[in-house]
Amino acid sequence: MNKWLVAFFTSAALMASPVFATERADIGWEWIEQGAMIVDVRTPQEFADGHLDNAKNYPLSELDKHFANIDKDSQIVLYCRSGNRSGKAFQYLTAQGFTNLHNAGGLVEMQQAK
């Protein structure tokens, strides 16, 4: 019985993840279509290997420098490789008073959702 429950919950988690990932990427594209600023928080090297059109490369470790003069009500879509660093950027910027942010996940996720 325990093996069956583990298999069931593992399958459910695997099926739920892509739904969430697609949803956050889809919302990211909706915001971009509305004119949101697109921010890639990966390293410059990762950015050079490929990025979304019109994205600005503001690495996670340099957010304070890049966002110093940006209106805190600006609509901003964040992404990275997997959604982890953009999630950290979301938390940091929220703590700094930014109010209109969306973590769209990873680059490949965004590209596949388009």
C-alpha cells in the first residue's frame, strides 16, 4: 500500500508541475504583451547564450544597482534559467517596495509557452 501511495503522489506532483510552469509563463507573456519590462536575472554569460527579445540583463547579484531608478509601480516580468533566481529577485524587489512583479519562470519555459 505504501509503495502505491508514493507512486500516486509522485505521479500527481509530476503532472501538476508543468501546469503551473505553463501558467506562470503564459501570464508572463500576457504582461509582456501589455508592455511590461522584461528582466533576465541570469549571469551575463547565460544571457549572451540566449535570451528573450527586448529583455534587459540585470543579474540577481546586481539588482540593487539596476533597480535604483526604476518606478516601483512599473510592470516587470522576471525570468532566469529555472525560476529559482527570478523567484529570489521577486522576493527581493517586493521587499524593496516594487508592487507589480511577475516571476515567469525559466527561459526555456517561456520560449515553449510562446
